[in-house]
Amino acid sequence: DTAVSQTPKYLVTQMGNDKSIKCEQNLGHDTMYWYKQDSKKFLKIMFSYNNKELIINETVPNRFSPKSPDKAHLNLHINSLELGDSAVYFCASSQMGREETQYFGPGTRLLVL
Amino acid sequence: AQSVTQLGSHVSVSEGALVLLRCNYSSSVPPYLFWYVQYPNQGLQLLLKYTTGATLVKGINGFEAEFKKSETSFHLTKPSAHMSDAAEYFCAVSGGSYIPTFGRGTSLIVHP
């Protein structure tokens, strides 16, 4: 029974294309996140939603647009893909709170050619 | 403000040897501290966390970490490494922000 799931697992596309990644959690959490992990494994927070409201929006190009249709789903749409967008994108969820554990999805490996 | 420093991007040990992964943090308020592990081609999962109370925290797979306020450290240890421990390990701190700050990760390599 997968707690945090992402689709697709792999995404290979050409520069300039638009793509979406979907995330769903069945843990009943109120907060969801998108992270980007680069080739050196550095993990960077991109966005965070709490109860469908955007609460964290780090310095990310506006080609990236998150959408949360409900508390259990958080999608990421990327316009005009660039080579530098190649990375692994992780969705995560948690309850709101400093002591709360984050639960990560398996990741989406994006390769832009 | 909060930050994490993980000393050593790679740590190499022999199977059966002690594992020590170092983490130092900075926080303007009493911190909550986490260690996450990432196995190849997987997402991160929690190993252990410190919130309040006992400063020696035990986690899964025989790992433990000790919160030392005076040293602002939260080092991760395991008495005897196993081949299956080979993974990327991330230390994280929640200080003033509920969003944790992650360290840059330490890759643990286990030799037979």
C-alpha cells in the first residue's frame, strides 16, 4: 500500500517541451512538498502546500507551476523544459509541524535532451 | 535561521566496522533533528529523529544518534556495518522553520 506515489517514474523529453508530474499521498497529511535533487544528490525544496494553499515558494523559475487540487494531490507542471531541469524530483508529505517526519515518494527521473 | 553541515561527502568502511557519519547544525531555537537514508533509486526514508527528551535516539537497522547541544552535533553511528547499509545519508534540522533544512548528504560505501 504505497504511501506517497508519483507518476511517471521516468521522463525523457526534448528541450522546449511541457511536462507534468503527479503526486498522491494516502497518509491523510495536510502538507505536501516538491523537492529537486541534482546529480550530486543535493536536495532543494521548491514548493510546499498546506491544505491546498501555497506556503513555500522558493526561488524557482516561473516555468515551474505547482497545483494542488485537494489535500491528497500535488502536481508539478514544467513549461519550456531546459537542459538544467534534468534532475530527480521528489514529492513528500507530512503533517504540519517542526517535529513531523516527511514521507517521500520514489522520485521522478527527468532527463531533458 | 537554520543550517546543517555534514562532514565528508563520502565515508568508506569495511563490513563489520563502526559507522560514524557526522552532522553539525545551527539553529536559533531548540532544534528538531533528523537522519534520513536514501537507497539507490529510491526516495528518502526516516532513520531516526530527535525532538525532546532522551538525547540518545535509536532508529531502524541498528543506527543511533546522540544530540549534543554543547557541540551542536547529531552524529549517526552503527556498531557494525553491513553491505546493505550502503546508501546516501541526510541529516536535517527543523529550527525556526517547520520546513527542515537538509545537509548535502554523505555517501556510505561498505567494502566486503
